[in-house]
Amino acid sequence: MSKEILISSSYNSEESVEVSNIDLETGIIFGVKEASLGLNKNGYYFNEELLSALAEQGNSGEGIKARFGHPMQGLESLGTYIGRKKNFRIENGSLYADLHLDPLTKDTLVNGTSTFNFIIQMAQNNPDMLGCSVVFQASLSEVEIDGETQLVPSLIKFTASDLVDEPAATDHLFNSKSINNSDMNKLQKAIEVLKLSFNTAIETLNNEEEPQNEVVAEVVETLDTGLQVTIDTDETDIPKVGDAVTLTEGGEPAPDGEHVTASGLTITTVEGLITEIAEEEVEEPAAEEMVEEPAAEEVLENSVTLESLSATVSAIESKTAEFMNETTDQLAKALEVITAAGEARDLAFSEMKKKQTILASSIESKGLESASTESLPNSKALNEVDAYLASRKNK
């Protein structure tokens, strides 16, 4: 038979542990004894094949998990983790390993101190108060050894190695001596056989087929064909696959096929039993149209267009300003020319007038009488000339 069983190593000693077995810096306790050849207090006989198999599985991976005490059956064991057992080896008929304490043990507390310090100090000062119990799954066989029938485990899976204060077959963490109390061994063996028998019976009951749910409710439905049917279901009043469907009138099984009930269920029946149920599909509201955002390339293109337009406008403004400046300069020069021309004309008329005055004076001095009879421009005529020249200047 095969069953996961709790088996403790079988050794004790009155010797104290050497401090050299403990590396405080790395948190490693070297040479922790796991099991020994022979009979232990739980009534199991450990042979060489079992020790070799434990060592082989213990060294096949990252190490065997180590726990602080035995977790209670059925309860979570994660909070009991303290590290890993590594480097399994057999020396002088006993199985040894090194306990590598996990750093998390420095953050958990035991009796007001960290789990790390508690284990280290107990190993240094009170190794006889600590021991190891190996936990593995094995098949058991009865073997005649030295005239007595012994229960010999054959390893299936090495599960854990727990650190305990009172292991079933150990009085010390590091060293051991054989146990010779045959009466105690026989009693322990009988207890273990009884426990195995009880566990086997419980396992058998658990593996038996569970009874079908009793019919405690009847649901009446009307099908899309107009037939009224009765569905035998449980206390939830919700039809399920496997429920019986019969015609309400007459009690015959419902016709095979797919039916839609008035409550919106689509059921498929075969030989009066529901084989499939599909609920009525509800149309989801149409998703709101999302405004499509312009692609990155389009945004870049628009940006380039705006930059080009801005550059063009700037160029036009620059040309316009340049043209206006040139036009203003040209108008100013033209005005200067016109002004200079007017001044030259005024000067010419003034000279002409002076010459006329001189001429008139000369004639008068030579002969007033004859001069008075000559036809000279009178003052009125001169005034008209001045007015004409003034009007031309203003134009």
C-alpha cells in the first residue's frame, strides 16, 4: 500500500554539539542527522535502500524544504518554512544533511526572538532539545528481520524534513545511539498499523462515488412549441445539465432536441435529460463612435504646411515694406525736384522784373516826355503776370 506517512529519524546522544558545525554568517548548520539504519520509535525499519533513496532524492533538486515543527494536518504549512536541507550523505549507517536557514527566519519571531536566533542558540546550547523528522510518501511491506516482522518503507517521494522539539525517535540534533526498547517499539508499531488502517478506510470512503443530488424542487416551464414541461432540479430552482425534463401532463420525457423556454433559456434534451443549456443572448449597446484622431504623419504634414504658409506671409510682408520704402524715397526726391524748379522760375521772373525796372528808369531819364508816350507794361499788367505765375506754382 502507498500512503504519505510521518517518519522521524532514530538517534540520540549525550554529547554536546561542536560550535564548528554552525556558520553564523551564512546561517548553515552542518551535519544534521536525518535518519539511521534500524528501527525507529514510529515502528518503521529503515534499511540501506531507503537511506540511499532519501539521499538521492534530497540531492536531485534545490534541496528539501525544512519546516519549524510539524504543520497540523489539513492546515497551510507555508508559514512554517525555515529553509532547505542540502548535501545529503550517508556516513556510518546514518543519513546526514546541512540545514541552510532562509533569511526570512531573521524577520519571524519565536518566543520574543527571531526564528534564526532561536534555532542557532538551541543548536549551540541545547542540541538535545532539538531533532529532525523526515516526511515522505512510501509503500510499506512486511519483512522478517532477526525473527521479527518489520514494516519496511520503500520511498516514493521525499517531501520535507522538519525541525521539532520532541521527534518520535530522536533526542539530539547531531549525534545518535540506537534504541533498544523492544516493548516500546512493538507498541508504536501497533499504533502505526492502526493509523494506517484508519487512513486507508477514510481514503476509500473519500474515493467512493458521491451520491446524486436529490430532487428537492420542480420548475415548470413553457417551451416555444407550446408544451408545458416540469424540470426536476435542486433547491436553487435553476435548471442544470443532467436535470430530468418531463411533460407536465402525462409525465412522459420531453421530446429530444433544442427548446427555448419562456424564461429565455435554450435547453437541449436527450432521452428526457438536459444535455446543454444556453442563456438568451442580450445585445450589447452599440459602442459610441469614436472620433478618429489624425495620424502622426497627417499632423506632421499639416505642421509643415503651416510653417510654409507662415514663411510665405513673412516674405510678402518683407517685400511690401521694401517697396513702400523705395516709393517713399522716390516721392521725396520728386518733391525736391519740383521745389527746386519752382525756386528757379521765381528767380527768373524776379531778374526779369529787375531788368524791366532798370530799363524804365533809363528811358525816363533820357526824355520823360517821349518815354511817357512809349507803350510799357503798366502795373496792372504786371500784377496779372505775377498772379498767373503764382497759380502755376501752386499746381
